[in-house]
Amino acid sequence: MYNNTQIRAFKQATTIFLQKLTLKEEISSVDINILKENLRFHEYRYYLLNDPLISDFEYDILYQALTKIETEYPQLITPDSPTQRVGSSINKSFVTVPHLVPMLSLENSYDADDLNDWERKAKDQSNLNAIEYCIEPKFDGASISIIYENDLLVRGTTRGDGVEGEDITNNIRQIRSIPLSAPFSKYGIQQIEIRGEIVMTKDSFTKYNESLIAQGLSPLANPRNAASGSLRMKDPKEVAKRNLEAFLYHISFIQKGITTPHKRDIDLFSSNDTNENDYQQILTTHANSLKFLWDLGFRSPQKEKVVVTGVDEVIKHVHDFEQLRDTLPYEIDGMVIKVNDFALQDKLGMTTHHPRWAIAFKFKARQATTKLRNVEFQVGRTGAVTPVAKLDPVQIGGVTVSSISVHNEEYIKEKDLQIGDTVLIERAGDVIPQIVKSLPDLRDGTELPIQFPTVCPVCKSQLFKEEGEAVWRCINIECTAQVVEKIIHFVSKDAMDIKSFGEANVRKFYEMGILKDIPSIYTLDFSQLSTLEGFGKKSIDNLTAAIESSKQQPLYRLIYGLGIRFVGETTAKALANSVEHLLDFTSKTEEDLQQLDDVGVKVAKSIHHFFSNEQNIIMLNQLESLGLQLKNIKKEAVVEGGLVGQTFLFTGTLSKLKRSEAEALAEEKGGKIVSGVSSKLNYLVVGEDAGSKLEKAKKINTIKVITENEFLELIESK
Ligand code: IVH
């Protein structure tokens, strides 16, 4: 969309703006147009190309500068200003509005025979021997329709019944990959209706479900439900937080003519070639329409699509693409095959239900039905009692599923689950399986309600539920289940990583009475272990060494291992970096804690609660006297490391080191590991079969691309 000259100009302008703002100089209102286009440029880099040129922090500085000018000069606010996504108004109700053209569905196909039948009909109808197709992913999300008039986004609608949908414009404006304005008028287009799919990435979905569970709420069955639920939220600000993405794949209506196009802040799209500007010259094939949308700043499946001739090629491609399914960041449930040529599409026409020029090829279902046989109740390390459904084992997407968490009492009620029910379950790639619903129509009267226990299934003490929470908890801190789960968490891989300890050994040692709490790990009576089957000298030596070396684990691992509620690995790192010694937290207030990255009100409260408990302080003192590292020694080492201030990213398969070992080496010398390629990256270390990260890095000339050997040399030299 942007040419090289424009990219350079934006980079320069960004640098100048940021310099001024860092020096606390004002940006003149005269520059508002450049500032706005600049922000749009960075949104495009971030949301469409996934290749930002500035940090989120720098983006925020520019955004705030724009907000400041607009507050001072409200007359300069335009409807497509980047600040105008987040409207203040709450959606009271969603009004139903007609689509300009009905939103049809797609015919489905499942195998080569179905596709051959479909092609045969198309060939008969068109008298052609060979047909060209454009193939693209079938995004598994919520379908939308958006309308631009005179270059401005004026409406966003759900599919509804296909003829009319709900007006969700305010919510659609929150999705940053959907431009608020686009220069359609340059192409003689006054009004355009575009169709697409809103998806939630698998990562965002997992995080979202985790946050629901942490709040004691019910998680959602799949990213599709999460996306469609998000689009209908009352508060647009909440929609903005959901990280939704939009794929636009179909132009359903165009009204020719120019009335009074919205004036763009800077004219980026002038062209002397009039032919190039006539949409009818450009929009001759589906593939061209995807490129057209992409060039105007829409996230169309321009990079994902392929154009092939004949059904045999189609079949080959859809099968190849199915192999990639699990590697994609979002869910797809098949491919859509579209006749590429628009003239031929018109000739083939449509039925009342679907176009004859397109067909969906559905991948193997990730859903299955099975019987819910029983519900068991497990007590976690925080005392939360979680019901787990025991199912007749069933295969979904190559994995056997026989038990699924059903989270809490509310969830069981919502899904109307009973013992003996047939249930529909779904597993989205690497996402944890969920029960979508029960099938009450298949009941035969022998089903039994699920009884939630009133006492802890392990220690039998009374269960409690906090107000506003859905989770029942055992609050007996001596409850065996909790103590054992706490120790299992403490020794686990991401926490203290005490190799060869493991869940089974924790349970065994606990039953034997030689392990009773976390400190007792460090005073284990090894003489008693030698009587156990499978515990020869070698395994005892290994275990002793692993326990001993865990004493030197960095502080954040210890913090994470303590299992403080709401403190995950990232928060543990932020906490560790903020103190000299772990017990410094005893003097911090909730307000102090909230100043830290990643720590909100709820998390601060939980941390404060942990460090105000005398028992916990006694335990930490005990651990220190047993030789564990409670000081933030890494902080000191880092300051001295030769790679302080340098960022690293590893891609491809390394041959000498594991990825985690390589990262640890860089961190030991003060380097920082980052998660993506951007201008903030200093070194990309490339192993075998490096893919898109390498391609991206090559485009940013400040990034040093080095091999594993070069990396090791660098580490040696520092
Ligand atoms: S084309 C007339 N393309 O699948 C054009 N649809 O099962 C019809 N979908 O209602 C739509 N990805 O919501 C098209 N690349 C894609 C799609 C796609 C997902 C959805 C769409 C449609 C449903 C039919």
C-alpha cells in the first residue's frame, strides 16, 4: 500500500515527532495531518503486516500527542482520526438493518467427488473445458459486512438472517485492521459493501479463557464463539481489548460515482494513470479484488490465496493447506474455492442459498459426540474445587479425549450437563478441548444430575464460595490435596525445575511421610528412599544433584514456584526485577505493587496478602537458611553483562543448543529475548529451516542476522 518513498517519509516524520516529544516540545496543530497519517501508517505496519517499525510505547506517545491537539482544537477532529475508534457511547441495543445485498451461505464439499461434481456443473453451464479458481482459507469466525460511503466507514453489520443483520458499527470501529477511511473515490466508487470474517487468534482465545477462568467465570467453547460474542458487546472499549482480527474476502456491492469524497489528511494515492483508477478495469477477477482490497489497507487473504486451474490442482492445494492448519495463528475450518473470473461468476449466478461460483471444502471435523459418564472433583493448589467430566474416550483431530474440565457449577448449569448425557465436544488445534453443549434430545430418562460437593473431596472440610465468584474453595491450608499440588507446582519445569522429582514422586514421598511441605524438599531423608523400588543409587544421586542445583535458580522462578494467586511467569519476572531481596515485598503496599508492569488491583492484593501472612514469611526464611537464593543476583550480573541493551530472537532449529539454553546464554550476558521481529531487534540468530522471521528481518537493515556459531562466538567474546 505504501511505496518506498512514503515509507521513508513516515519513518523520518516519526523520528522527528518522537524527538520533539521526548524533549517535551509541542507538536504544532499545523502538523496534525502528518501526525494522523503517521499513526495510520504504524497501525498498518502493526495490524496488517505484523511488522511494526516502532514500539507500542512510542505509538502511545504519538497517539497521546494527537489526542492533546484534538482536545485543544476539537474542530480539527475528523471521523477517521485514529483517536475516533474508541467511541464513548455504550451500545444500548443493536438495531436491525438490511444488507445491501443478501449475505448468502456456501455450498459444502468434503471430498474429491463433491468437487468434481461441482466443476462438472460449472463446465456444463459455461461450455468451458478449463476453469481457473482462486482458493483461500475458510476463516472460522463471525461474518460481517461493512459499508464505506464517500471513503468513510459508515456501517458494520452482523450476518443476522442473511437479509438483515444487527448494526454493530461502534464495535467494528474498534478493530484496528479495519480502516476508518479508504480512498475508494479514486476508483470512481461512491459506496461499497465488503464481506469478511472477524476472528480471534488461538493465542488471544487461550488468554481470554484463562482470564475468564481466573475470574471464576465460564470459558468459551471455541474462538468462533468468542469472536461473535465480542462483536455484540455493549461496551465498545471492551471490544478493543479482545484483539480481534478482520479478514475481508468479498466485495458484494459497488455504487459508481463520486459525490463529495472525504478529504484524506495527506493524499497518498494520487495517480496520473487514469486507467489504473477505474475500478471496472481492476476488478475483473477475485484474485484482483483481494489485491485491490489489500492495496487499500484491508487485510484480505491476499497472501494466503492461490490461483490454480482445474479441480485436480484444487484438491492438491487444499490437502497441502490442511497440513498447515495447526500452524496458523487463527482457526480455519476449510478452504473456499471461488471461480476466479468475475464474468464467469456472473454467468454461473446463484441459488437463493449460495453462489454457484463458490464452494467450501470442509476439513475433518474437530468436533465429536460422546457420553459423559461421571464427574470427579479435583482440588487445586489454591483450594479451588474443579469438576472434571469423565467421558467415553473419543478421537478428535488425532487425539484421544477422555476427560475435560467442566470448570464450575455455573458452567454445568449453563451447559445443562447431566451424568449419562451425550455431549458435543470440540478441540480447536492445540487449544484445550471443551464441551460445546449437551444434547438433551438424546436423553432416555436414566440421566442423573451432577451433585456439587459441600465438603472438600480430600480433607472433608466445609467448602466456601466468595461473593461474585463461581468457584468453590477448600480454605483448609493444611488440606493434603493443596499441599501436594503446591509442591508439584514448586518443582515443575517452569518453576524451580527440579528434574526427576515429578508429580508421581511428590505424591509417593508425601504418602511416605518424608515430604510434608516445600522446605522439606531440601531436607529429604534419602536413606528412606533407597528402600523404594526403582530408587537405585543413580536415581538418588540425580535427584540430590537436581535439588541442590535448584537452590541457585533465579529469583523469578522461586516467586513463580510459590504459586501466589494470579502471579504467572511474566508477573514473577516483573516482581523479581523490582527488588533486591524477596523479603523486600513485606514492606510494599498494594499501591507500590500496582506501579509494576503487569500488576493490577487484583494481583497487587493477592501479592500483598501472600507477604502479609506470617506462615509464608517463616517458610521463606526457612528456604533461605536452607541455601536458596532469595536475592535478585541476576539483576547485578545483568548490569555487568557485555550484551546489556541488546535484544535477541532465535528462529529455526539450532543444532548445538536447545532454544531455551541459547536464550539463557544471551540473558546471562545481559541480553534480552524478544518475541517478534521489529526495529527493536538487534540480533536474529538463525538455525535450520528459518522461515518468515528471517524474511522479515532481512527487510530491516539494522537487524544483524547471525548463525548459531556466530552467536556462540559473540557470547564467548562478551
Ligand atoms: S465467501 C457470496 N470466503 O463461511 C460469498 N466465505 O459457510 C460468500 N467464510 O457465510 C462468502 N471464510 O461467513 C467466503 N474466504 C471466505 C470465507 C467465507 C469464511 C464464511 C462466511 C460464509 C460461511 C459459509
